[in-house]
Amino acid sequence: MTTIQKLAEEALKYFVRKSVPREYLTMGSDRPQWVFQMAMNAHNDMLPDDYKFEFIVEALTQISEHEDLDEIEMPEEIYTSNLTKWLASNLRRPSYCDDALSEYGGDLDDTVKLLALGYQNEQREVLGLVRSFLEKQQLKDEA
């Protein structure tokens, strides 16, 4: 029986870090179609994006290492410079901060907290999309 953790481990094998002309994550050309579909699904209609690939690999890593998937917590980004780079990297990213503002409103007393919560919202979204895809893939494998 294929577990979600085993599928996550399998998918991780097809992500490679390249360093020319800059460091970035991508999928190897030998990847199975389902890994490609999972990654594109996790992009949620966004064009291929460095942050999404980082979040996908982190989600796969967390899923592969946790028996209880409801206990997964994505690592927090604490550096303001990284958060502002994330925000500026795509015009759709402010919407993650807008959602955080709607959700936490009065508890947000500075911009950095808002950025960090927006970043976490995107991470959680990717984690949920990857998990959901793997659960569906598991059912296909069992059929």
C-alpha cells in the first residue's frame, strides 16, 4: 500500500536545485507526469515561481517526515528582507497579506507581522494543495 508519506518521498526525488544563472529549484526532466501535475496544481494558476517551488519542496519534506499530517507546521520566515522580496516577487502576493489582515485585523500592529502572516498563508495553501493532490494520487494508486 502506498502511503502519502511514500508519495511525498518519491516526488522529492524529482526536484533539483540548480545554480546557473542563480540558485533555484526546478523539476528534473525525468519526473513522472503526476509530479508535474502536483507542482502545477500547487502553483494555483500562478506561473512557475521560485517561492512556490520552495514551498512545494518544504511541504513534501514535512509530509514525508510526519505520521500525523495535521501536526505539520511550515517553517516561519523571520527576516524582513526575505519577506519583502517574497511580496515583491509577484503581483498576486499582496492578496495573501490582505487575507491575513481580514483574518487577524486588530491583532496586527505592524507591517512585518502582516508580511509574515501573508507568507504563512501562502505556505499553508501550498501545503494543503500538495497534501490534497497526494491523497488523490494515493487513491489512484490503490485502484
